[in-house]
Amino acid sequence: MSDQNSHPTQLREIQQRMAACIMQPITRDERMRQRRADGTPSLREAEAIIRPNDRLSSFERLEIYNRQYWFRLYTSFQEDFPGLQAVVGTRRFERIMRDYLTECPSTSFTLRNLGSRLPQWLIAHPDHSAPHTRLAIEMAQLEWAHIESFDNPAWPPLTPEQMAAIGEDSVLTLQPHLRLVEAHAAIDDALISLREDEGDSDSASNNASTGFSARRTRRMRTLPGKPVFIAVHRFDDSVYYRRLDPEDFHLLKAIRGGATLSRAIDTAFAASAIPEQDRPAHLQSAFALFATLGWFCNQTAEDPL
Amino acid sequence: MPANRFNGYTDYGVGIGLRVPHYSHILEKKPVVDWFEIISENYMVDGGRPLTVLDSILDQYRVVQHGVSMYFGSTDPLNREHLKRLKNLVRRTNTPWLSDHLCWGSVDGRYTHDLLPMPYTWEAVHNTAQRIRQVQDLLEIPIVVENVSSYAEFHVSEMTEWEFLNEVVEEADCGILLDVNNIYVSSQNHTFDPRAYVDAVPSERVAQIHIAGHSKFEKYILDTHDHPVLDPVWNLYERAIQRCGPTATLLEWDDNIPTFDEVHREALKATQYLQKAAQRLTAEEQKQAVAQ
Ligand SMILES: [Fe+2]
């Protein structure tokens, strides 16, 4: 490290110190903070790195990047999680965005993965979504599942011959675009109606934005408690939410966890109300549906670099 | 230059950036467009609609890849996952060249998703050129670097931006995507003559040109890509084309995106300059033939 008060000359140090400035949260009126959370004065850092000009100070020039960083992240995050915003309200949503993105900055070249750690983060920070914590976590899980389902791989489905050869000890592979989400209320219906109202588009670009305008969403009314088991999957390039019987949901979940078919079936019916004699017929129709949707598949090899 | 080793010896005309709001128009109406530029990152996925749309576009149009997250100027090791996905996409599109920005944007594995300016130092020249060479070797395709708009300068800079660009492309032996809007934006923000920049660029390395609109604020200009191209930028474009010859040109429009036809019309304004440059080139060739 060079002397804090002189101008750093090494590229890596310049980038580290500049990134620390621009990735610190902006204030409510969208300005750069005077001090970072660790106490480092932003002015000193700006003056150490950035040359002023006749119109803007070092601080003001660095602030442009600080604002751009957050405008870009907020815009992307808000596009990805409109349901969460509707659950907790705009004010709390903004606090979640700021604190989550500060603790979990992007570690991927694509903004697509920005929310990958959000459900876990909400579980670890229940105060941020109280008193709707459970609904908020489930909604975030569903919205993240939607993102994954949208562009995760689709592998070749099992052929009829392969399906016929499935036995008790088979370990099946599920389509990567099939995601399984369990909720205590009908969040799937709520999210569908919300998305119908707002539409969605998400893509990378290389332009600067003039500001971030928080999208106004209507608050989601408290949803009546009713457990739902949702398969988020892709068909013909569209993402669908399909409600499953709890037995089928737990069956798929066990298969995803690596269980053999016989173990998965045991798990599926462990707490089932379906009478023993009806279970074979139930399984048969479930498997017919999964086969039609191509949910059992063969993993394809990745291309090498 | 019209066709050179940095754009795979192609001779593309005026293209536009492929954007989501125009998907259905393009697929249904099949408008005549010389070529499309795609943002690579939007298609570096494993499946779904982005790739289906891309494949349909590839069936009917010429496509060139433009990236926003390679960060040639970063000091982190190259991201293998990124390169693997990019290589898969290159195999899919057969892009004749691949562009990304002369900037940095990630450090210690954290991504800003912004195009951050470089300190113009010798250390940065060597670091950046080395990374460009690595990417070029791995992807086995001509790499072309684009100058970015910037809003800040560094105390430690040892040269001008165009000197930095020239040093990097020489050392990396790569091409240039000359963004004349970015030159204009930076010239206003840092008070230099944009014509000096255009005049200093090694024209034989220019593989492609970008034009775009920007937004003017009280104390600085932002590269917003949400307007038609402004007159001073057309003037710079004309100057660049005079120097480089009729070069593949692309209009970027990323915000407040109007109809496809409106974007295309704006892009095609470049044609008059390209035709003039082509005529001049023919005249020069004739003169040379007569002299021989
Ligand atoms: Fe550009």
C-alpha cells in the first residue's frame, strides 16, 4: 500500500480503492456518502485518486460512478424481484436492495445472478422483511426460480425406451430448468397477476443512466394461508408455474436430492392421505405427466474451453 | 479500414444493436439490415428464449458480438467461466470479430457492471495488452477494443487517452472499435479536442465504428444511448470515415428505445458518409492505376 495521503500509483491499488468508493451505498438523496462504513472519508479517497477539473471536484467526479453503480444494480434488482417489492412495500424493498447488495455484491460477469443469494440472505435477516418475512422469503425463492427456469439448460428428455427401463434403483436426472418451490400461500397466482400488469425485460447494456426511479407497485394484500407446491419450468421458451400434488412435489424433490426411485417414492407418500391401493395409479399418471413435459432427462457434456 | 485483419476481412455496412423490444418486429417483418450487433452477455446462457431468438436471427442476418464485461483493464485473473461461455457463443454466432471495452470493472472478484476508466499508465498498458492477448489466444478470433466514455481522470496518468489506446493496441496487436460518441463525451468532460483524438488513431487498426446519442448536464455529459446522434458526433464520424475509409458502422440505442424503423433510419444516416468515403477510395485507386 502506498501512503494514504499520496496518489496511489499501482493499478491494482487504484482499482481496489476506487471500487470501495463506488460500491458504498449512496445516500437517500442519491449522493456519495461523506464516510464509508469503515470510517474512511470519501473525500480523502477521491482526492487521492481522481484529478478534479474546472467544473467538478474529485469527489463529484467519483460520485458520478458511485451513483451509476447503484442505479444499474437497483434497476436490475427491481426488475428481477417485483413480487418481493409488492410483499414488503417500496420503502422496505429499497432497504433490502441496499443492504443485500452491500453485503452480497455481484461476483458474476452477468447481472442475471445478482439475486442468487437473496433467499438465503432474507432468511438470515428476518427484520428486513418483518412482519411478512415468510411470504417475502417464499416470494424471493419463486422469483429466483423464475430467473433460473428462464435460461437454465434443457437437456434431452429420456427416450420412451429409457423411460421403460426405469426401475426401483434408478437414479433419475431432472431438467435443470425445473425448479421446485413450496409456499404457504398462493404466491404463484399473485406473481402472475403482478407480472401481467408490469411486463418484464432484462438485458445487459453499456450505457449510463440518468437516474433510478423506484417502480411503484401496488402492495400485495395478505394472501390466505394455503400450502402450494409449485413446479417452475420452461416449455416452448416460456416459464410456467404448475401446481403439483404434495406427493409429486416431494417425489421430485427427493429425486433432485439424488435418491433412488424407490426411496423417492417412500418419501413422497410418507405423509400422504392417498390410500395405499390408489398409489400405483397415482404414480403412473404422475410419471406420464413428467414424461410428457420431458422432466426426466440425460445430462449433456459441457463444451471444453 | 473497410476490410482488414481485425474485422476478419469483412466489409460490413451500417448495422444496429439487437435489442429485446425489437425482437418480434425483426422476426415477423424481416427488415433488410446489413448486420446486427449483439451484447454477448445477453446470450451467454444455457437455454431458453434468448438463444432461440438468436438462432432465428443468425439464420437470416450477419451478427457481430460485442461484450460489456471482459474488463481487459482489470488486474484480476481472467474469469474462466466467462471465457468458456463466450467461446460457446462464438462457436454459435461465427462472429468475424469480437469487441469489448478498454476499461476495467471488477476487482477481487467483485463486479461493478460498469465500464470504469483506466489510469493511463505504462503499467496499465502492459497489463491490459497482456490480457487482450490471452483472450485472443483462447478465443482464436480477432479482438477489437472500444474506447469508453469517462467522467473522471486519474492523478497518475502518464499519457493522453489516445496515446494509451495506441500503446495498448500496438502491444496487444488487436483492432479498435472507435466509438466517436464516446470520444465526444470524454472530450467535453475532460476538455480536449476530439479531432486530435480521431486524427491520432491508427486507422489501419479500426475494425468498426460506434455512433450513439448522449445527454448533456450542467457540468458534464453522460453516455446515455437514449437519443438520436448529435451533430458534433456526426462531424467526428465524418472525420473518422475520411481517415479510415468506409468502415462497418453501428448505432447504439439502449434507453427510451423507439420503434425499430426509427432506430434503423437514424443509423442509415451514416450511409451518405460511407458512400462519400467509398467514392473517394475508388477515385484514389483510379488515380493510382493511371499513374502506374
Ligand atoms: Fe460504444
